[in-house]
Amino acid sequence: MENIWYDSEVYNGRGTRTEYGDGNEYYYGPENKRECPCDTCPLYEQCLKDVTECSAMRNWCSKGDYADKDVQRLLRSA
């Protein structure tokens, strides 16, 4: 029978709880100020089929906010 061994310190506590961690889980992703612009967009199905995104979606993904004028504007492939 073989024993499986791994060094949790190599992973710096990612994916495993270590004796050095404080036990809390932190989420470092963006905190969106608004809902996804695609939720109410009439071009949602077309963008899904053509794999495109508008300026509002790109701004929402990177900054968590977008301008209303950017919805359905400057469509390009994702």
C-alpha cells in the first residue's frame, strides 16, 4: 500500500487549511456596483450565439460599473 503525501506549505495555504492560516476565507474579486448589463439587454441571445461583448460588459467585468450609454455599443468578439 502506498501513502500519498503532499507538502501543504508549498501551496501557501491555497486549497488546504494550514496551521498558519486564520481560518477565514477571503474573496478578492471585484465588488460590482451594478447588476450585469446582459441581464436586461435585448441582444443577449445574439451575443451568446456570436460570442461577442459590448463596451458595458467589458467595463463591468473589469471595474464593476458601466455607463448606460455603453450597453450595445462597440460589440466585438470576446
